[in-house]
Amino acid sequence: MNCPIRNEETAELLLAYTARRLDPVKTATLEAHMKVCVECSEFRAGQELAWNALDAWEAPAVSPDFNRRLYQRIEAEAARPWYRRLFAAPAVTWKPALPLAAACLLIAAGFVLDHPVSIGSVPSSSSVKVGVADAEQVESALDDLQLLRQLDSTAISSSSESM
């Protein structure tokens, strides 16, 4: 027989044996193997110890008004505002969020230090890059403005002559 501890496919045999769910043939084969294999017999001893402790354990009796008190506590907790429930949580629940918050702060600080432009500031002339297409658009816009001024001055002069 292959050792169940060393073989993942048969590892469940040991658990089924200690839970007394194996058929008699497999039980006899496994017991014969455990006489030779120290690891399997140690595993069986540990599992039997755990099962015996569970069998000996007796759960405490539940008080008659347990359900009533439980539902009262649930209703009282639900009636509290969400922000009080959030900050009244044990500090243990915040521990996983602290490394994440620190990482976010580091990323934000790196971004701010890498891009030091403040809101409302005018970029310096050295940081402004004008392409050829931008210059052509500006020139075209100035030409259009000049043409509009000429048309406006012509319209004003012709209206003053007609009066």
C-alpha cells in the first residue's frame, strides 16, 4: 500500500479512518499499514486525541432568553448611526487597511512631487511647447480677426455715410 500521508490522492483515507467512515476491508488494510508506518500512526494518534476531546466536550446550556437578548442587541446595533458603528469597530478590523492606506499616500506623494504644478498657476515659458500646427492656427485666427475688424470698420463707415 502507498503511504496515504505521502500521496495526495489517498490522504483522505486517514481522515475517513479516524472519523470511522471506512469500510472494514479498507480499515484492515490501513491498520496493517499503520503498524509499519510511523507517520501514519502518529497522525492517527493525533486525530484520535482530537476526536476523543470533541466527544468528551459538552456544550454549555443556552439560557431560555438567549434569542430575545440576541435580537435586542441586533436591533440596538442597527439603530445606531453608520458612522458610530464604523468607528466603534475593534481596531483589529482596521489593521489590514493601514498598509493599503500607507501605499496610497506614498503613491499620491510621489505624483505630487513628480508633477509640481499647482492649481491656477501659469506654466513657465520653458515648459510651454508650441508645435507647428499650433502656430499655424494662431496665425489663421489673427488673420480672421483682422478681416473682421476691416469688415466692421467698413460697415460702420458705410452706415455713417447713409445717414
